Amino acid sequence: MPSPALFKITPENTEYVILSFEGPDQQYSQAGGLGVRVAELAQALAEQGFKTNVIFVGDPNLRAQETLFDGKLVLNRWCQWISKYYPVGVYQGENEKLYDFNETVPWFVMDSIVRPAASEGRLVVIMGEEWHTASTIMNISDLLHYHGLRDKVLIFWNANHTMSFHRVDWSRLNYVSTITTVSKYMKHYMWGMGVNPMVIPNGIPERFFEKVPSSSLAKFKKDFNGDFVLFKVGRWDPDKRWNMAVESAALLKKMGQKVLLIVRGGKEPYEGEVIHNAKRLGLVVKDIETQERTIEGCLKAMKEALPADVLNLKFFVSEELLRLFFCASDAVLANSGKEPFGLVGLEVMAAGGVPITGSSGEDYVIPFQNALVLETDDPKEIVGHLLFLKNNSEEVARIRKEARSSARYFVWDEVIKNFVNKLEYLAFAKNIDVAKSVEIASR
């Protein structure tokens, strides 16, 4: 008797549904790393040929449904009738949007995606992101079960962060879906919730490895020369250890070093405490606002604000400008104390930068090989690492090179291979034979 084999998940027999509050619309729906993750994962799946449906709280001024990549990627902007009353962003009017999302998305998924796919013998993989979609995932499972379609899908729910875990019905969610997360740190944390999630890491797009233009690098180095030029980006949140970053800059200044800390936060009120602390420590802080979108225009606005110790960027920072900051800075302070994955650190590595990370969910870092890793919340530890970099130029070059090599293990194509392997195992465990279904449907 021949040994049984796992069937292969292919674009011909499988399509994806991604549910998320945040999504691809940069100005409205991307409040943090979740929106970037959803946008990049969906695009990577579509580029591999999988039909991918994204359902998210989208910009109310854009089309409700948009098709990209020759029909492979379908963006479904949800809650737009509510978002018109809340134009600031995805989380304004959060409760109203959440109710609408939970109540209406399940029917759309069943009638517009699962039914047509099932009639053609195709498997649907449904993936919910973060606590906002937990109830939606449970409602989808119940609805499909009631209508005899539950065995036509694989349902996942993914945790990128511990935020609002107290709102999740873990026993029910664990029963109706396969729970995943993004790092071993999160896996071990979630054991306390009574679940044992699969780890599927975040990824980065291939374009992050494109070389930063030498002309931009040269201009940055010329305009912002000093003993230490540092960069930090993220939400204004205590978990990001902003105060640790500014205190390290203040220590360097006190030591007689010329330091420039460039920061880009979000819209959170915690910014006020951090900036007040920076000024209290003797740092000169300048807010930078500009309508420019070109790299040259943004750098010009920053240069005109000098002299300063801290440049607080209050304008939209493009991906190209971010990569310049990552590569050109002496170090990027991705020093979060609690970091489920640490996407910024990985992006810095891809750009050939030197990240200084925390030591929680950053599974991809190896201390003094591809990054520098903090074990404490003492700003003197950051200063010590920076002095190491300043006094070991050969080590810096080696770390930058190794960082780019390590980051290649986390491009989206590699992450999707990991995910597909787990899909094939779960389909086998649940006795789903897609190949047979397609054969029957084609008769």
C-alpha cells in the first residue's frame, strides 16, 4: 500500500481571506505595524498567484471594493458609512466600527467568498488579526457550521500583540480556530491564556533590500554630521521605552558628545511626557513640520531646524526616507521593553542598518552578530553599545553585512512557505482533501 501524502496547497485550489481593523490605506488605516503586516502579506500572497481578499476598516473616500494584481488581490473597505463620521483614522469611532464589523463581515464572507469557492471545490483560508476580529472569527465559524460549510475552510486567528487580551473568549476562540502568533515570546506568553499557538513570524518585502541611493546617504552624512546620529520610530507608548532613548542621548551630551536623535512617533498623548522629559534633561528639541514629500525636501526642513539635539518629525515619513534613516544613522533605537516581534528591527537589518533592540520577541537577532541587544532598561547600556560601535568600525561593517543576510530569512516569500507547510499539515489533520474536491468539481 503506498504511503499517504500531504496534498499541495496551490493558487488553483486555495484562496485567502484576511480580516483586520487596520489595512493597506496608509493615511487612514495604517496606525501601526499591523496595517503594514496586512498590506504586505496580502500583496505577497497575490504575487504568488493566490486570490486574496482583505476586509478592513478603510478610507471612507476610496472605493468600497478595489481589485489589484490582475484580480488576485481584492480590497474590501468596511465600515465606510461609519468612517465618514470619523475621518481622523481607523480607531476613531472604534466601538461603532467594531460592532458593525462583527455583525456584517461573517455574512459577506460566507455568501460572497466561501459559497462560490466551495462550489468550485476550492479551500478558503480565513485569517483574523488581533483582538478586534476574535468575535468575527467565532461568528464566521458558527455561521458556516450552521449552513454546512465549516469543513470547506481553515480558520486562523493571529495575535501580534497582547493588547486587549482580556476581551478575548479564549476557550471558544481556541475551539473554532487555529491560533497563531508571531514569536516564541508571544507563544510562551499565551500559554497563560490556555492556548498553545503556532508561531508564524512576520515578514518584510523584498524591496526593503534595495540599496539606499549613495547621493542621499552622502547628503544625510554631510547635513547631520556628529559624534552620534540616532533614529527611533514607533508609537508613543511606554513599552517602546522612549524615555530610555532620550536619557541615553542626554548622557552622551553630558559626556561632551555631539548627539542628534531623530524621532518619529504617532499621535498618542504620551508624546508630551517624553518631550517634557527630554527638555528637562537639557536636550534641545525641535518639532519639524513640512508638506514636502521628497527626500530632499524633508532633509532640507530638518537641516533648517538645526542646531538641535532632538528632531521630532511631525510629517509623513515615506518608506524611502525611513530606509535612509535606517541605513545612514549610527544606530536605530528599537529598544522596546515588551516587543512581540519587532518589525522595525528587521526592517533596519534589511536596509543594512544597526538596530539596538530589546530582548523579548525579536527571534531574529543574535547579539553582536547582526544587532546589539539590550538586557536592561538602563540608558547607560545604550550608551555602552554606542561607544562600542564608535570604537570598532570593522565590527560595525561586519554587523551591517550580517544584518542584511539574516533579514533575508524573513522575506514574505519565506514566511509564506512556512505558513503553507502548516496549512498542509492542518488540512491533513482535519481530513480535508482539496485535490480530490477539485477533481470532483471539474467532472
